[in-house]
Amino acid sequence: MRYREGREADVQETLQKAKGPPTDYEAMIARHALRWAELMEARMVEGRNPAEVIAAEAKALSHEADTEGITGAQYGYSILVLIRIWEHGETRRTWHNRYMQFHDEGIRLMLRLTAS
């Protein structure tokens, strides 16, 4: 997985959380986000534009990455993890907000969740 520049502390926190027990809520989120990004990056390696991969396959690849039975809330938090640490997180955020018709609400949501 390729990480966002300047997010080393967030990356380390996510990697540490991913080592948690199989039933740990936050660990499941971290593992799902990491698997999801790896699946999307594998498609990008095939020479496809990141925005195209995200738009065409993000939802299906999320289901493929879900090997632990995450909840809808955990899916939403996985998106926030990707926005925070993934090299293509901003592209993912923009697509998600357009898909959900949030416009800039995703930015506000992320700021509220990370500020606490």
C-alpha cells in the first residue's frame, strides 16, 4: 500500500491497530482498509487511472476486502482511514462524496472524527 506523504504517525497507528484481535472493532476497520487499498492498487498497477479504478470498482473491491464481516459503520470508518493515510485517499474522498452527494461534508466529518 502506498501511503500519503506526511502521514507517518497515522500510518503507524493504523498498522498497529491492524494487529489487534480478530473481533476488535478498530482492528477490523484497519485490516479492511489496508486490504481494500491493496486490492484497488493492484488494479491501478494494470495501468489504469486511480480515479477510474475507484469509480468503477471501489464498492465491489470493498466487499472482496471484507473477510471479517464488517458493519456499515466500519465500512464508513474504513473510508476515513483511506482518506487519512492512502496515497489516493483524496481521490477516494472526492468520489465517495460525489457518489453520496455530500459535496464537502466528508471533509467536515473527517475533521470532527479526528479532532476528538
